[in-house]
Amino acid sequence: MYGSTGAGVRASVAVAGVALLLAGCFGGDGGDGGKDRASGSDPTRQPRGTGPFWVNPEGNAAAQVAAYEKAGKDEDAELIRRIAEQPTGEWISQENPEQEARGFTEAAEKADRDAVLVLYNIPHRDCGQYSGGGAADGEAYRAWIDAVAKGIGDRPATVVLEPDAVLHVVDGCTPGEFHEERYDLLKSTIGTLGALRNTKVYLDAGNAGWSEADKIAEPLKWAGVEKADGFAVNVSNFYTTEDSVEYGRRLSSKIGDKPFVIDTSRNGNGPWTEGNKDEQWCNPPGRALGETPTTKTADPLVDAYLWVKRPGESDGECKGGPKAGQWWPEYALDLAEASD
């Protein structure tokens, strides 16, 4: 359900953008959202204290800003700039894990920022739904993780690990014969990434719509959460920050008071409660951008608000949307406009 299938398509774009960054074509954290490509103005350089996370100046939103400016659609460009100026998660593709992880983290380090990476390639991913797929088997997954780790090296990175992987074991969506392997893969991945000098790992732990925190607490332990830096909630979902904090705190109390991060990318108006209940998460209308990414949160247990899901990328082929992970400018405009 998380829409990472566009990651492979973005791989060459990401590498090209990183090359530009390392060549010095962009300064600071790229916080102008690619504005300089269209107007020739210098990119904004903000002090690190305003936010530790890296903005990719070659992201889909930045490209859309440039396209709208070129077409004279200045109002639309300003709306999309609300997305382009913010750091978002970089979903590492199945095809080029080492190259992408190295490129993103090198660019972030050069800008004195931390890269936010999302790893979403567990075998039997998403139970065959819109974002189904993942590594062919456990051996392929371990090799992929090793490549990601090699690409990150000693550079700073914040990693959100495998959205829905534990939740789909607990809710029965993932067949029972894959449960033991999945726990082993997650546990070994936390060990591999946790051994890196400047990498923080947050294991996905569902969202506030999962009201029974008791049922996921022990599975998170089986997956190695106690060795992780914490866990992540609300990834690619729409539950309010207030509800996400409440859910996270309740869950944290059951797993050693671990801290957590919240995906606030699209939760400004909370969840959509109409239509088919099973697809209320998929491209719901009337949603809005949430709190911008920061480590200055309202609760000491919340390490950061992150935009893990990239606002404007489709959840899947529902409600008129393109394939999962593909950029959808109309939806991006709606999110930004609703944030007024």
C-alpha cells in the first residue's frame, strides 16, 4: 500500500541529481525546492539548526515547480513549492541499492544534513496489493541490505525500515509460512544497519488505526525493535499527529520506552472516513500536508516528524490515481492547497 514502485524509475534521476549536488551546482540543503533551475536565483542555505534533514533538489516536486514556472503557472508553482522545499524520504530501489544509498548520503553529508532513507523490499511485500513485490527471497533481501549498508557507510542517515512488514504478520495478511523468516530478516537488518557509525534505524510499527497496541508489541520485539533506535508510526497514512503520539506512547510503554518518529507528510486533515473502508488510505480526497519535518517535536518520546511518504506520489490505482509511487501533480496541488 505504500507506493514505492516508482523508486526504480527515479533511480537514474536521483543519481543525476546527486552528481549535480556533488559538483557544487546546488548549495546548502537545496531548500529552495529547485527554484534556481527556473529563475537562476541562488539556492537557500539554512543553518542546520532549522532542520537536520536533507532536501533533494531533484525530486519530483522540484521538477514540477520548474515545469509550472516555465508554463507561467506561478500560483501552482508556489503551491508545489510547499512540498519541494521540505525533506522527504528517499525510497531505495530494488535495482540500485548501493548506488542510491551512497548518492543520497553523500549529497546530504555535503550539505551538512542527514539523509532520510526508506527500505521497502521485504519478500512478499504488501500481501500482493498495490505495492506488492519485494525481494525474491531471504537471501536476495540480505544481499540487498548489505548493498544499502555499503552505500551508506559512515555517513549520517535516518532509516525507516519496512513499512507494514510487522503489521501484516500480526493482522494475518502475510501467510504464516513466511512469518519466521520475516522476523529473522528484520532482526538481522537492524543489526547490520545498527552497526553503521551514524545510522539511526526506526522499525515500522503501524498506525493509530491499529488500536490494539498489545498485539503488535511482542512481534516488534521478535523483529528486533529493542536493538533499533526506535520505531515509526503513520507511514504513508493520514492519522493526526495527536492520535499518532497517543498510539506511539502506548506502544512505547510496552517495548522498553523506545522513542519513535511520525510520518506527518499528509496528515494535516486527519484520515478520510468515507467510501470503502478497506481503501480509505488510498489517495483519499481532501487531505492536507502535515507538520514539516523537524526534530523539535511536542513530545520527548517523539524523535522527529518526518515526511516518509513523498506528498504527491500515488498510493495506487484507485480514485483516478496512477500506479503506486508515480507522481500525481493534481493530487499534490490538492494537498498543498488544503494546507492553507
